[in-house]
Amino acid sequence: MTRGGRRKGLFSPESVERVRNAADIVSVIGRHVDLKKAGNGLKGLCPFHHEKTPSFFVSRERQTWHCFGCGAGGDVFSFLMGLLGMSFPDVLEELAAETGIELEAPRAGDARSDGLRDLLAEARRFFEEQLAGSGGSAAREYLAGRDLGSDTIRALGVGWAPDGNLLTKHLRGRGYSDSQVEESGLAIRSREDPGRVYDRFRARIVFPISDRRGRVVSFGGRILPGARADAPAATAPQTPGPQPAAPGGAPGPPLP
């Protein structure tokens, strides 16, 4: 069912992933941007700001896009959301209809835990995209100094949590409520202003903690050497559901 008013969290994570995988990002973006071959990817003029020299790159392998001029980036969903001003559920439904994929609701008993797992998987993608972007250059340099190559970083799911509340803002754009982000452990509610939440991880290298089935249940984080030393590391509370593959079953990268 692709219509009928279902909102984010009422579509199964499997349905969202099927649409993401079926909607080839190069084909979708190519309708709006003139893309030309550039190394392993494609490049063109960024549709989100005025430029004369192409700084907008698309990777078919990773199914992501990034502009080195304005810093914007993401996946096929975020591209259409930003370009057309559509909500995540509307973009999801449009692409599902286009690719012929039926959007399914999660099983009634699993709706809450599936919604949280979907949120955590989206957070992992966000962190990975931030690490690959211009804002993650210092983190990439540090990881390279720890002999972590790009293949290892990708396999471990290492990412970068930028300063500010960008993750919470991103998840709001995907249809999640502040309460859901707080429940996932990725946001903290302000004591001074209970109506406001802020990102738990800010200006940190982050890595996912997974259960035995490889599903993200939490994140760990570490600040870069020389950064503000408010705490050497942080770990988000584990979400409801299966236990992690610990002890040590799903470790983060070997950071000092």
C-alpha cells in the first residue's frame, strides 16, 4: 500500500530499504542535474546553490551524493526532499510507486522496536555521510593515522557526528519525533527547557554497536585528540530489543 496516509514509522524498515535500493540515485538525480563521468562517480552543478564549476558528486556504488561547495549531501530520499520540498513519507511513497514496490506496515507487535531500529539505521547512514563530507576531514585524517583504511571504515560503519543538533534535525526531516530520537538514545532532553532536545553525540567519531543479527542497537563515540575534553568517550543507551553481540561481539574500531 503506497497511499492512505501512513507516516514514517508505520512502514517496515525492509520496505524502506527495498525502495532505497531500487531507486537508482544516478537515474533520479540525473533527471534534475546534468551529470558527467568523474573518476568512480559522476559530477555536475549543484542544484542547491549557484556555482560555475561542478562540485556536486554522485556515487552509484554508495548510492549517495555530496556537494563540496555547500556541504549538502545524503541519499536519494534527502535529495528529493531538499530539491522538491517534499516530506520523507511523500518521497518514499512516490519512489515506491515508481519502482513498483509495495510499502508494508511492520507487524503489530514489532512496530515500536522496528521503528527504533529503522531510526538507528538512518542515524548510521547520516554519520557515515558526514564522515565522507567536507566536515569530516579532520576525523578522516585521524583515522588514517590510526591505519584505518576506507574499506575498514566502511565495514565497521565508522562515522562522524558534527557539532550542533544536525542529527536531530535530519531525523525530524525523515518524519521522526523528538521523543523517538530521545528514546533511541541519540538525543538528550534539556533540563532547562524540557521542550528542547539536543544531539547526544557532537563533534565525535562514532561507531555502531550491533546485535547478533547485525542490527544497530546503539552507538559509541570518541572525541578527537585536542578537542574540547568534556568527556573522553560516550555511549548511547541501548534501545529496546535484542541484546548486542557482546561482550566484544560488535566492537568499534581500535581507537586509542
